[in-house]
Amino acid sequence: MLLAKIERTSIYLTKTKINSMKKDLHPSNYRLVVFKDMSNDYAFITKSCIDTKESTTWEDGNEYPLVKLEISHTSHPFYTGKMKLVDTAGRIDKFRSRYNKK
């Protein structure tokens, strides 16, 4: 009895999944992209649909689109345990406050 109920349920779920799939749901430009951390030159490849203008040659010899990152898991203080974070926006403010004429 229990086996028959499980079989009917699985058949019902299979039919509803087949009938409920949406066509053309995923983007057409979903491809492999290289992401490169510019602070430590760490790079990894994954699938993405981000638009890029640059490209690079990966370790396998193929050319892939390149996305440059300012920070990744290899340079973020939370993951590395080091509090080394470059503050590029605050440097100008520090300079102006230090050498501001009074």
C-alpha cells in the first residue's frame, strides 16, 4: 500500500515538473569568465553572464573574458584574519586634513 502511494506521488511530481518548466529562462550569454583579484593576482574561473571588455588567457590555453576585482576571499580581512585593507578613498581626505592651511 505504501509503495503504491509513493509510486503515484513520484509519477505526479514528475508530470508536474515537466509541465511547469519555463522556456528561455536563463540568459543566452552564460559562459566561463575569469575573475582576478588585483591586490594579490589571485584568479579563478566560473560561469557568469557579466559583460566585459577585457580578456585573458587561462591556464588551459583558452582565452576567456576577464573581470578585475578589488577584493576577493583571498584578500578580504574576514577570510584572511589580517586587517590589511587599502583605503583608496580616504587618502585624499587624510592629505587635505594634514596639510590644510589654517
